[in-house]
Amino acid sequence: MPEDGRLVITVLGRDRPGIVATVTGVLARLHANIIKTRASTIFNDLFVIIMVVDTRTSIVKKDVLLNILKNSCDDVGLALAAESCQSYKCGKKVIVFDLDGTLIEQEVIEELAKAAGVGEEVKKITKLAMDGKLNFLEALRSRVKLLEGLPVEVLDQIKSSIKINPGVKELIAKLKELGFVIGIVTGSFDFAAEHVGRMIGADYVFSNRLIVKGGRLTGEVDGEMVGPEAKLKAIKTIAAKVGVGLEACVAVGDGANDLFMIENVGLGIGYKPKLVVRERAHGVVNTEDARVLLALIGCVDMRKDIICRI
């Protein structure tokens, strides 16, 4: 964030009384100064407020202020994003998504585990990793090892059963219409990630690969997407090809393995996030309404007016 302490805060939700009072009340109580603001109804039923806020006068640190604001917004069903004025003004060109739980309903490895009869064991390891209590690489290898001997035909069965989350296809179509480059960056597996990439029209897919021998899984995994740093590296690769910096990138994910990329791009959004992500993400979305994400990214007309006044 910039040294002048200013943030652009976007808050939105279903249009109803009390939204403005909720947000401004928190900021006033914490002595944060609202410099400029715009409010409007978009998409007929969503109310959005975009504010330039000076946090230097706040009685609490910036990260504490934002988490208090996130909690208050959660209580009344609002989504929120906060970013530096510099990041906001630069505009976004690249957006990357985690796969499991973000773009699709399933956790692919858990579906594989059910087929292998080790569902509960894998589910426990997954939760520890997603909550940030277990190293991702260790968790990945432990879970894949439990899949040893699973027939490769099961992968096709799982692929055919994948369900894209509501609104995702429409969201991606709109983002591509606006000129965004779309990436999938996941520690999950290529048979699922590339399938989803084709379904939604992703420009880039980064994932891992399950090793197969004699028509069965060996219990081993290959690939570079084995930790939080790998996800950020993938984003840097996409950004370099597009010719933009990380400040022009958006990252969307839900678990601890997404946190490193979420914290190190221009706008990192936790989508129905685990607690560790929720506390540190720039933005939080707890609804399946894809239009909310569009507004948080800034794909609404009122953004231009705020930019001119920053």
C-alpha cells in the first residue's frame, strides 16, 4: 500500500436500507477519513459504494481496520475489496483462478479418493492443508500416495461429472469481452484443469499431473504447481507474456495455498475463503453471484469517475 495511507474500498451487496450506515459507521468509529465517495445501483439490484479512504487517522492499524470492516460487511451480506490508489488506477488486465472450490464445486482429489476408498483419510489431509496447518507439498504427496492402484478410467468418470460453479461461464465471458486474459492456476491435476479450461475458455492452465503406469495410478505426482510460490510464479509468467506487472493482476482463491498469490498481486480476492485467507485477502466474496466479482474488480462505469478524482 502507498505511504499516504489511502485505500480505494469497494463494498457491494443486494440493494436495501442500511448498507451505507454499516460501512461509514465502522470507518467513523475507527476514525478513518472518507475523502471521496460514489454510490450507485448496478445490474438493477446490486448497490455499490466506492470510497477513497485515508487510514492514517485511524485508531487501529490498517489490516485491523480492514478485518473489522470485513466482519461488519459479512454480518449484512456485503462483499468488500480494498486496494491502493496506484493499483486501482492502473486497471486490471489478467485474472487467475484457483480450480477446486473456486471455479468448480468439487475438490478433485477428494473425488478420486472416494473412488479409491480412502475418502475420509484424504479429506482430513485436505482440510489441514487448506487451513494452512500442513505444508502443501507434503499434503499433496500424502494424498496422491493413497490413490496408488486406482484405474485410470476413473479419471474420465470424474472429469465428466465436474460441475462448474454457478455464474462462472458468464463471468469469464464478460471478462474476456472486457479484454482480460484468463488463467487457471491450481495444485490439482491436468485432466480436470485442462477440461475446465476448455469449458470456460481460459487462456492459460497451470496444474500437476498424476503418473500412470499399466493403466493405474502409481501414487506419484509430477508438475511444478506444488506450493504457494509456484502459483505466484505462474501468474508472473502470464503477466510477462501479456506485458503487464503484478499490480495489473487479480487472483481469486479460497485456501491457504492461494494466499501467497492473493497477497502479491494488485487485487487478491478470497472466494468463500478459509479463515486464514479471509483475514489477509484484499477482497472477500461470500456469494455465488458472479456479478459481485465483476464489480469488485472495477468493471463498472462509476469506476472511471472515482479514478479521475483520486
